[in-house]
Amino acid sequence: MLIQIFLFLIAGTIIGTFTGLIPGIHINLIGVFLISLSASLLISVDSIYFIVFIASMAITHTFIDFIPSIFLGCPDTDTELSILPGHQLLKKGLGYEAIILTCYGSLAAIFILILISFPSILIIPKIYHFVPMLIPGLLMLTSFFLISLEKRKLSAFFVFALTGILGVIILNPHQILGSPLALNQPLLPLLTGLFGGSMLIISIKNKIKIPKQKITKPKTKLLKPIIGALIASPLCSFLPGLGSGQAAIIGNTISKTDKKGFLVLLGTTNTLVMGFSFISLYIISKTRTGAAVAIQEIIGELSWKILVLILSTVFISGILAFFLTVLLAKYFSQKIEKINYTFLCVVTIITLLIVVFLASKFLGLIVLIVSTLTGVYCISLGVKRTNMMGCLLVPTIILYLF
């Protein structure tokens, strides 16, 4: 049985690598596919093997998915903020460092998750019902803090409000339109347009050329961003409407850091949120990620033995994913300067259009175009692109207030 478990862990790591590298192919899609298979064609396969596969795939994905986000400007729904400092470092020849910084954060998250998982099982049930009351105030404080850092505060507020309204229309349409939108995977076109499509359009317009990338180890302080992620990630893992993006902003508000430190924080947050989603499934039987949903559909409620198996899988696959990410980051860093970046941007945009159409149909394409144009306009105002996180913060605040 141990051999089969190990083989499924390796298979999950391999598939998680592919889902991380290919823009728009999210582990949620693989999870849905596995649910259908486990109930039909593969009904004779022990459910434990599926759980190991999903956990290893999900954790590997959180390491690898920063590579297309930083090198291509193609964000996953959890890595949109990495485009901001990541692409800046890429243009300075430090794309490899940017990836390694997120990798350091994700690796730290693996060890942190193991260390605090069982204390969390004792503490979280006692405070879970009180935390939602704090969320709106905390998010509003975070929003105010984002805007207050800008020199052009009025422009920053306008960007935050504009993207916030766009986010409400797409994510909570009944608040404004009075009826839901028939849009699958709404985050995909929204975040891809605001953070990915807009950056690609501007890169084409400015004819950006990627310089030779330096293969050097980054030097930055790791403690502050890791502490910020440690405080914010469990909070977002146990509550609806909060994901890695919101956790990263909250974490950076708690423990302010620089560009390189922010990438560490993003890596830590992305992996911690995923890991804690398995713990929240065990503690409160709530799912916060597609991987947790797939596991719940396959096995129902988790026993402590299954939780231990999942955490063991997370630890081993996380170590493997770290070394895989380092190798892939080095490979892409050596190749990207030889590629016509403008051509690559055009191909990437076409790929994103296809992916969005397949996932969200024509309505998704409309949202992608609108959000891309909104992103281009907001960037032209000369304020930090983190203010465009209003697209997630405003709908979340409204969700908790009303």
C-alpha cells in the first residue's frame, strides 16, 4: 500500500507541475474530473489514493504557478499580485530571483503548516464563530492603508473604487443588477484581465525587451513576510470569500515589507491557504479550495488518520515541488531572453482568450475585455496596481456587511 501511495504522490506532483505551468488550467478542473472518474471508471481504486493524488497536486501547483505569472504575466486566481513586483524584477534580469523568493515562501509554509496544524485543531473551533465579525473592519482598514501609501491618493481611491464596482458586478451581481450572472469561473476573466491582460497589452505597446536573466540567489529578510502570512493565511482559510489575494494584502498590512519580501509573503500565503483548507475541512467540515471540495466529495468527512496522511503528503510533495520549481525557474530564465517577448505576449493573449472562452464562454470574453481595458486605464493613472485589488476587497466587504 505504501508503494501505491508513493506512486500516486509522484503522479500528483507531476500533474500539479503541468497545471501550474499551463495558464488557465487550474487544479479545480482536475479535481472535478477526478470526482467523476472516482464515481465511475475508477470506482475500484481506493479513495485514499485519490486523496494523496489531489493533495500532492494542489501543493505542487502552489509552488509552480508563479512561473507563468512572473515570466508571462499570466496569473492564476491565487497569483495575480506576483505580477506586480515579479515583472519589475524580470525586466531587471532578476526573474529567477523572483521565482526563488516565492519558492522560499512556499517551502517555509510547508514547515509552518506541519508545526501549527495540531495547535490549530485545538484553538480554531473555540474562536471560529467570533472571527467573521472582525473581517469587514479588518478589510476596510487594509483598504484604507493601501490608499494612504499613495502620493496620488485621489487617483488611488478612484482605481480602488472603480475595480471594486467591477468586482461587485461580476462576483456579487445581485447587489447591483438584482440578479446573478450566468458566468462560470468569474475570477478567471476578472483577474486575468486586470492583472495579466493589461500588463501584456502595455508590454506590447512599449515593446519591452527582456534582458539576460541572472541566476543568482536572492538576498532578503524572510522573517517579516512569513510572520505576516502566518497571521493572515489561517484567517482566510477558514472564512468564505477570502482567498490568497486578500490574505496577502492583510499579511502585508500586518508586516510591511519590500518588493522582494512581498514575493516571499505571496509564496507563503498561497501554500498556507491551500494547506489550511485541508485542516478546515477536518475541523469545521467547510471547503475553501477546489482541492478540498474534491476530497470532501470523494471521502466525506475526514478522520484524523486521513488528515495525518494529507499532511504527510503535503510535506513530501512540498519538498519535491521546491526542487522542481528551482530547476524550472533556472531553465526558463536561460531561455526567455532568446524569445521575442512581444510575440510571446501576443501568443499568451490568444491562449488566454481561448482558455477564458472554454471556461466562461462569450460572457467571460466580455468580462476579460472589460477588465483588461480597466486595468490598462488604471495603470495609466500612475498608482500602484495593488489598488486594483479593490476588485476582491470591495465584494468581500459587502458580502460580510450585508
